[in-house]
Amino acid sequence: MSIRELVTRNRSYRRFFQEVAIARETLVELVDLGRLSASGQNLQPLKYFLSCEPETNAVVFAHLAWAGYLKDWPGPPEGERPAAYILVLGDKTISPSFGCDYGIAAQSILLGATEKGLGGCIVGSIGRSELRAALNLPAQYEILIAVALGKPKETVVLDTVGPDGNIRYWRDEAGTHHVPKRPLEEVIVGSESANSLL
């Protein structure tokens, strides 16, 4: 798969074949991609909590909120929930701030998951203090994001943002998840030759 194919296939999936397990070894391989990714000042302040057992998955799931634009959807029901999670943590004994490191690491993790035929979703809406307590995580670790993982059970398609400029994702009657993306010519600025690239 080319990098373009990987990036295009790497969508935010929120419904999964929950019964398709993900081994801890697979999570370790994915975290290694995060570990090898760029880090500001090469501080490498990120740590990772792995969850692939149903009991721990249930604890993590209980502290996440899903799909803010889908107001009538509380998140995936039992049977369609992620088979695993990687919590990306910031180690405050290394640095008090984490810049964009965790976004870079999460993208590497998800590209690796895509290559393996899996999918995932970066979840930032987290009951952090409650989840830290539930998992007995030491105070030195700040929960930055959760990466939910599994075998996708939904189709996600990319649309072009319409004339109204609405960027909200939505689902059609068949359950297909639509994600509007701004056109390339709209996002390139400050270049006289931008249109020649299109």
C-alpha cells in the first residue's frame, strides 16, 4: 500500500467487530511505531497503556465520549465496541508539556493499524481523572488521548465540503459515515503556483 492509500484508508472508525480480538503483541508493534516517531527536542515523554482484555476494555470504554457531531448516538453498543485501546500518556517527570508529540505518535499507530487491516479512532473526550483512578495510573502520567482499535464494522467515505462550508461528519440511512474534506485548492495559501499543482 502506498502512503497515500494508507492515509486515505485511515479514517476514524467508531464501530467494530468486537469479537475480533487484537493480541497484546500487535499493540506492542503499534506502540513501537509511536516510539520511533518524531518527538520535540527528542525528549520522548510519551508512555503507553495497553488494553486488549474485555474487562479492562470495559473500564476504558466507560470513560470515553464518542462522535460529538452525532448528537443522538451515545457510542458503539455492546458487540460493536473496540477490541483494544492504546492510551497515550505524557510522563510529567520528563516534561511538563507534550506539544504535538502525541498526535504524531497516534497517526503512526493508526497507519500501522491500517496496514494490518485494522482501524481506529483517536478519542480526546475522556473522563481523565476518573479513568486514571480506575486504572490506578500514577499521578506522573497525564492521559492525553485514547486510540480505540478494532476491525472496522462500518464504511467511511470522504466527501468534498459543499458550498455551505459544513464540515460536520454524518451518517446516511445505510449507516455509511460521511466525512467532508475541504478541497486541496482551498487549503493551499501563499503560493502563486498553487493552482498549477491541481
